[in-house]
Amino acid sequence: MFQTLKIVIKTGWTNFKRNSYLSVAAISVMSLTLVLFLSLLSLQFLTSQIVLSLEKKVDISAYFKTDTTEDQIFKIRDDLKARADVVSVDYVSRDQALQDFKQRHAQDALIQDSLSQIDGNPLAASLNIKTQNSTQYASVADFLQKFKFKDRVDNISFYESKDAIEKIGGLSNSIKSWGLVATLMLGLIAVLVTFNTVRLTIYNQKQEIEIMRLVGASNWHIRGPYLAEGGFYGLFASLGAIAIFYPIVYLVSDKISGFLESINLLGYFTAGLGEVVLMTVGLGVLLGIVSSSIAIRKHLQV
Amino acid sequence: MIEFKHLKKIYEPNDIVLNDLTLEIKKGEFVSLVGLSGAGKSTLMKMLTKEENPSSGHIIVDGVDIATIKGKDIPYYRRNIGTVYQDFKLLSNKTTYENVAFAMEVSDATKEDIEKDVPQILSIVGLGDKLNNFPNQLSGGEKQRLAIARALIHRPKILLADEPTGNLDLLNSHDVVKLLLKINELGTTVVLATHDTNIVNTIGRRVVSMEKGKIIKDQLEHGRYVI
């Protein structure tokens, strides 16, 4: 068994070297396929980062009537924190709100003047709530409306910015699903192109396969070296793809960061270098072996 | 050893290649099948290697009706039959050594056996000094001797040679025939299909003449080329 495997791999390697012209052609096409795959991976990363940064900008606030006690607010905060969809709840007291307001409008003499005219603090205490994604805000707002202290809540900002929140939610969902559709379609095209290249390579050896059958080779003896050869195409193609892809990332990463500061494409791909290499090589080898196995099946009918 | 019983092969719609052919070949015989192109010699050979199946009739090899051999067992069956063709059918991207070694590898021979047997058989056919040459670096006669070496590596009981001298000059043709006779002397049944009068008359063994898919003459001894 081990010896057969050794022979299969050795023969596959020898064929790979001897078919150098076809090997180069197959590897080039597969490399481009894998570069495309890595680019799709980058696109997915970029869109998810954009969506994430948009979602970070969205939150909802619940404003409480001025006579609500802190205990009551804390009770609501604790109950909100217990929800699985809530990421954070920040309490802003009335004093804090006033201070923030004064600071924000420090340059505005009219507002400063008006404030000094009013006795006491007109501002309400509030809870700023963030959820895992923008679609969950509606249910949080709903929760606040049905809560036992609901008469304490003066106003929920969700209802004012509901449209904007829903638009962001819809946008992020469509980016995600269209990204997935694009990935699948381009992936399919890539597989078909690779498959056809390998098929042409094997078609050239149709006669050889016929001869192998005549000297009594079983299907596995014929198939084995071709699968190994396909694997070698994949291996070299994936290394080629990585060698092309990383310099490109290096070149465009700065430009993207200039455009969207929070996104570090190079950082993302260098942090996950091991995984990216492993995944690309694995995918390349798999693509080569599967393409070979489909391409050769036609020639193996006894 | 080999029996063809009422063998018929019809290619649709009505091209009759073999027409109720019955023939028995005994163990250790050297049989020359002669006839013009289209007589059905090659079809008969192809049926013996199960490249083609008869439309009706039976082929019995060593007591087994080969129609009963299942698809997955065909490779094992083929390993018992050596084949030599006019166009050599060598693996062009393998060296002389690898061409013969491949036939052993597919029957799961050990590395030691391959390393021992392959050079031995290649030196028997006179290619001991061309182990690393590729087929396109060999002459026609050398290619055919390589094909014979490959056919013999399994020590088959039957050797089928379909026009083995068709692409060779006179001198090389005689070398190949001498080799076939030597193989036959060592106990292998040899079936030679040819339309080379000279060769058949030199061999002088059993000669079966075919025409339009039928046997028209069967000379058991000292046969001459007659059609």
C-alpha cells in the first residue's frame, strides 16, 4: 500500500516535470483562479469592515423622565444587559448630560445664556444601548416599551432614527448576500476554467491511458499518478498565487487605509498568514485533484 | 488453451467482421493468422484482450468463458496476455526502463523484483544499453523489441502479436520473428496476425488463413501463406 502510494506520487511528479509546457499552462490558470479567490476573500473582509464601522455608528438611547430615580434606571440597565442581543448599555446621568451639553456648546453664547436663566437641570438621564447588529434595535425598543417602568421612559431615540437604522441594516444584509453570490459565481467560473485546463492536459494523453489499460493497469493505477499530478499543479499554483497576491495587498493596503482609516488589509492578511497559506494550498491541491479526477473519469471506461 | 466458438461480430447496421468463426489453439502452439486487411484478424485479437466483445459466440481461455469476466477483473485478465502491436503502443513520456517497469508496477510487483527483472528482460531483447532512452530515441526495430519485452515481463501464457513487423524493414522483421520463436520455444503460446508472406513462410508452423471473417484454410504443420 505504502509502496504503491510512493510509486503513484513519484510517477505523478515525473509526469509533472516531463509535461512542463502543459504544466506551466495549467499552473498559470490555477494561480489566477486562486488569486481571484484571495481577492474575493479581501472583498468579503472589506465589506464586513465597512458594515461593521457603519453599525458602530448606530445606537439607541432611552431618555427618562426627570423624576425617575437612579435605582429604577439601573434596574432597567441590568435587565437590558441580561439580553443576549445587547452588547453594551451606558448610563448617562442628568448631571453628566448637562456637563456634556455645556461642553458641546461652549462657544455658543446664546445657549450658555439660556442655561443660566433656567433653574435646575432640564436634561434627562439616558441609557445608550448598542446591539450586535442593527436589526436588533427594534426588539430592544419594543422591550423598553413593554417594561414595567415603561411610564418612566420619556422618549426612545430609535423611533426618530428608525428609518436610518433600518436602511443600514438592509444595506449590510444586501452587501453580505450579494458578496456571497458573487463569491460563489466567480468560484464556480474558476473551477470550470481550471477543470477545462486539466481536462485538455489529460486529453493529450488519451492514447497513453489506452495503452496503460492494454498492459493490464487497473483504473486506480492509471488514475493515481494523474491525481498526484493534479495535486502538484494545485500546490505550485497556490504558491504562485500567494506570491502574486501579497505584493498586491502590500501596494493597495495604504490606499484603502487612506480611504477608510479603520481598515488595515495588510495587517489582516499578515496576521493570518499561516491560515491563508494553508487554506490556499489546501484549496489549490483539492482543486487540482478534483479537476483531474473528473477529467480522467471519461477515459477510464474499460 | 484458446477456443473460439461460433464467433460473430457485426458492426451495425450490417458490417459482418467475423462470421461464425470456430478455432482452437493448443497450449504452446505458434499460430500465424493470415489474410488481407479486413479479414478479421485484428478483431479476433481484440476480442481475446476484451477490447471488443463478440456479437454472439464464446471465447474460452484456459477453460474460462471470458464473457463472464467482470469489468473490474479485466485488468487482471489482461496481465496474463502479452500484446504486441504494429504501432508499438509505447508510453511516449516514459523511458525504456519505465515502460517495462510500468507493466510490473500495475501488477503490484515489489521494487526489488522490478529492479531485477526489467534490466534482465531488456538485455534479452538487446536493449540493455538503452534503459534511459525515450521511445522517440529508438529505431523501429528497437521499439518493437521494447514492446515485446513489456509483453513478456508478466511471463504470460499467451502472446498476441498483431502485425508486429508491419512498420519494420526486412532485417528488423526477422529479428522480431526470431524473438517470437524463441519465446514460443520457452512455452508461451504465440498468435501472430500478419499479411507478410515472407515472414509466414520462414516460420513454417501452423497457418490459419482468413477471409471475410471466416477461416478458409487451416494448415496444422509447415504452413505456407495461402489466401
